[in-house]
Amino acid sequence: MSDVEKKVKLQRLSKGLGYEYQDIEHLKKALTHRSMGAKNNERLEFLGDSLVNFIIADVLYHQFNNISEGDLSRIRAFLVKGETLAKIGKEYSLSDFLMLGPGELKSGGYRRASIIADTVEAIIASVYEDGGLDACRQLVLRLYAERLQKLDPAMVGKDPKTRLQEVLQSNREALPEYTVISVNGPAHAQEFTVSCYVETLNRKFEAIATNRRKAEQLAAEEALSVLEEKS
């Protein structure tokens, strides 16, 4: 790919992010993984982590006046965790723009959630470096716009079992019943099959995981999805 083509590609991402860089090299550095050499995005990632934590904390503080510090911390932790950042990165197709070394390319690093999440943080810092705090804040607000709009403070950041229980309790319905259906495989690599029975739906939801707790969470998550569709 020629330098002109690379620049056009960076400008396409810049447009998608809704921010016009004064120096597009800031974005290029944000997309450069450490496998490419010494000039990489690790320092930007460090800065971006602090920036996104600060900006999201500020937004939540002013958006929710009657929420305790503990609940604010729970919500912020959910919004800035790696899994959420990776989902945001995938929504912007960051895998198409990552600059990875041969080893990472070969191992499928462009699909790795941790790399995508780190890159989102680096991009946030690159906008701060290029345009200052206000531009950075506006970017974070765009990245999180839909999530902030749909945010349910009572539920966000809670695990599926807790959320399912609270939804059923709020409707004065019977609590879910969890049953271990089977445990298969050797001791060091067991698989647990668990069912979650929800009386109000008259249905069992099954899930398989490497431990009982995870299987219960997955089954509860499936039950929640069905409940939300019916609500």
C-alpha cells in the first residue's frame, strides 16, 4: 500500500470518528501496535485510559445527581472496561486499520479484543494530543452516545444472575431455579451444563461453561434476553 493510500485510509477513519486531525500522524501512532517496533501506541494507551475514566466519571456525575459513589463507580467500571472498549472499536471496524507486526498478523491479532480495546484508548489520547481536552471529550461522548442514552443505572454493570433476579423481583414473580444437568470431561477440563428455569416464561434455559458459576451466568443472560423481548 502506497503512502497516499495509507493517508486516505487514515482520513477515512478520522471522518468516521467525527474528528479532523490537524496532524494525521497522531492517529497513525494510535493505530500502531508494539509489535511494529519502538514507535507504538503504548504511551498513548496509558494516557487514554486516564482520559476515558475521567471523562466518563464527569459525565456520570452530572447526568445522575441522585446516585451514590458506589453505584457511579460500578457504572463507570462497566463503561470503561476492556470488553466495552473492544465492542466500541468493532463498531468502528478498527480491525481494518490496525498496524501490526508480522507475528501479530499471523496469529490474528487484528481480531483480538484486548488489542482493539487498547487501540480505542490510544485513539482517545491521540485526539487529546492533537486537539486538546474539549475535542477529546466530544470524541468520547460520540463513542459512548448510544450507551449513555440507553443507560439503566439500576442494572448496568451487574452480572446477569443479579439482573435477572432483580427483574423478576420487581415484577413480583418467582425467582429462577438453577440446576446442574451434567458435568463432563476430566477434572482439569470439566464442562458444566446448567439450566435456568424461569416460571413466568415456563421455560428452561441451558448453557455450558468451564465452571458452574459461568454456566449459570450464561443461562441467566439468555433468559434476560427473552424477558426483554417480551417487555
